[in-house]
Amino acid sequence: MSRLKIQLIIVLAVAGLTALSMGLTSALQEPPAPERPNVLFICVDDLRPDLRCYGNPVIHSPNLDQLAKQSTLFTRQYVTQPTCGASRYSLLTGRLPRNPVDIKNEAIEKQIAGKPRTEVPETFIDNLRRNGYYTVGMGKISHSPDGYVYGYREAKSNQLELPHSWDEMLFDAGQWGTGWNAFFAYSDGSNRQSRNAQVKPYEGSEVDDEGYPDGLTAKLAVSKLKELATKKQPFFLGVGFFKPHLPFNAPKKYWDLYDETNIPLTPSPTVPKNVNPASLHPSNEFNQYALGDEQASLDKPVSDAYARKLRHAYYAAVSYTDAQIGKVLDELKRQGLDKNTIVVVWSDHGWHLGDYRVWGKHTIFEQSLRSVLMVKKPGSQTGAVRDEIVSSIDIYPTLMELCGVKSPAQTDGKSFASLLDKGKKPWDNVAYGYYRRGITIRTDRYRLTRYFRDQQPTVELYDHQTDPHENQNIADAYPDVVKQLMPRWDQGNTHVFK
């Protein structure tokens, strides 16, 4: 055989071995990891499920209604505590309350702020950050309106409430100067503190959207989305809107959307039957607004005319926030980010609009604990409506699953990612709530509440099949149902109340 033929055979053999080696290597390699989704998390303060997509035909909420058509809307999502700071603490940590401070507005300040970094992330946002996400917060995500620890009348501090969760924590306080001044803002640049509470609990001024702080937050979010669109890194953007928290202030054009005479009143105008007033409260937060037309009381309701005016004001504030959310969602789509972004809209609790003569949150009844939740997955436009009972503590593990991120934190919640697709799925319909020295469990049919107090009765039972507004406590009439539910109630007894 000639030398040339031998060289050719050697060359072909080496080429064949090289090709075989490359093929084996390619076969053994893992497929490329999918691009992690971004997260846009929108928090709304004091928003009960009074939206058209939740069945209220009077409310004007076109942007949230449109998002609901593209999302999975949860009709029965419950927060664990009906007060801002504590509710957000449970959301961020995925944990039920275990210490008295966990049910107070100071929960995040006392339990997270100022603490050193540990192996366990302080929040689900911190966990995303540790796993390669660029995290940005603006507005009220934790308890403080701008994410920093300081009092209502104090200068802004440099201490973050969530010291390890953010790459950036942003807020535009505008003419009001600080986050807390902006939180209680009136359109002339004043606030509840500077006016020593000599204010009404509502205002409708002839200003544009940026004449109140939430308009500035929407503008800031739009600007930040343009910047985030250029990053080669998945992001978490948390945007916290103030309204419809008191005072119910909004530009007049949102008031003009409503005919006040057509606004319905509460189906629960009196204290529920067989319930001690200790289960409710005399609307102290609402009554701080000293120039209100009337004071609220458990002894008698406010007049129907004033109740309609207050509901009108609340609805105007809801429509104002809906418009700001619309601006953020429009920019997300304009930047092409909607194709790979999980969108969550969540409210930190409900609110009594005169229900049981209460104006405010701070009870463990349905109106105070049930809140808004809708979740949109990238590439999915389900328009699904889920009636399963979920809890705000379930959001942490759900987001981790959707983002493909593991967490070393032990949460009390469970992922509801499987519910984001249509079809019947197995699910345990239970949620717990804590406040007023009481613990409540919501099941598919019942609410069972037990209070740790002297005032009787201490046990309340409501049948949502026959009494969806919880107007009558039937615990004494149905002791067998109480006995049947008590073991499940006891599973939620974290001994936060000694």
C-alpha cells in the first residue's frame, strides 16, 4: 500500500473518531437551561376584591379586569393578618405568625431590619437575589411607604426594612418630602401629620395623576422598566401603590366616573347576630380623620348618605390605582418584557366599608381577610378563575417553583403553581387568619373562629353556603360542626396568643 493511501486512511480515521467524540459529548451535555422569567409584583394597599372582574358591576377597573382575562384570578385568597405590616411580613417570609410582634405593623422592622445576613434568606425577594435576580423595589412593598425604617413625623432614615433583599429601593416623594408624608398626602403638598389630623378622610382635587404620590410611583416604574429591558439578567420589580388606603384621595376625574346615588350599601349593616363587639372595633383609624362628616361607631351606623360618599371615595381611589397599574402593564408590553415576565397583583388585606358598622380592616371576618390575587404566567392567557382557597403564605413557594429557584427557607405555605392551568386539581382548601386575640380557619364551606379572651362568646361559626356575608354566628346551634372543624383549626394554632 502506498504511503499516500496510508496517510489518507489515518486522516479519515482521526476525523471519524473526532466526529464520534463530538457526538458523544453533545449527547451527554445537558440541554440549555431555559431563560428564567422576570417577576413584576404589584402590591396594592387596603384593596378588597371590589373590582369588576370580582363581580362588582359598579366599579371602574378596566386595567385590572383586562389583566384578569390573561391571568389566573383567585376568588378566595386570604391574608394571614388584617394589618399592613404583619400581612406583608407573612407574604415575604411565607410564614404564619408565631410571636406577638408578628401580628403588628412593626413585624418587619423588629424581625428583619438591622439583622445580619444568614444562610436563610430574609424574604423570597432575597432568595431570588441570591439566585441571580436583579431586585428593585419602589413604593410600599414591606410596611414603610419607601422601604426605610422611621416614624410618621421623622426624617427619612438610611436603614432599610429589608436590608438584604434589594439591589435598588426607590421612591419619589414629590412635594411631600418623605415616604410617610406622601402616604397620607393631600394634593396641596400637606399630609395628615402636618395638619394634625384636621383633615377629611377623602379628597377629590382637580389635579393630574401625578398630583398624588401613586402617579409618581407609576412614572418611576415605567422609567425603570425601560432600563431593566436592557439588562442581561432576570429581574424582580416590586411596585407598591398606596390607594385605596386612607385617606381616600384621588384626582377628581376618577370621582366623576361614578354616580353616587347608584352605589350600593353594605349587605351587613349591623353587628352580626350572636357576636360580641370585641370581635370588631370602633373604627379608630378612620376616626383619626377629625374633619370627617360623621364619626363611625358600633352603636349606630353612619348615615346612608355619608356611607355612599365614603364608598364613592374608596371606589375613586381604586379606579385611580387601576389607571396607574395600567401604565406599568402597558410599558411592560411596550418593552417586550411581557413575553417572559410573571405578573402578580396582590392586596395586603380587605377593608370593611361599613360592614358590621366598621370602617377599616383589623378583624378576622371575611371582609377583612379576603383580598385580591391574580397571577399571569409568561406565554399563558388562561383567563381562569380559581375558587380554591389559597393563602398569602402560598405565594413564596409558588414563585420559587415558577422561577426554577430552590429555597433553604422553611415556609408554612405550599405552591399553587398547578392551579395556574385550567382543569380540576387536588387542593386542600384551608386558610388561617390571626388578629384581635383570635385565630380563624376558612374552609370550603365554613369559617370557624376562636378567641383567647374573656368576652363571650369566644367561638364563632359561619356557614358560607347559607350566610356568605357572615351575618350570624351559628356555633351554639351546630356544636357537631364546631367539633368536626376544631382539629383543623388547631393545626393553625401557632400559640401566638398565650
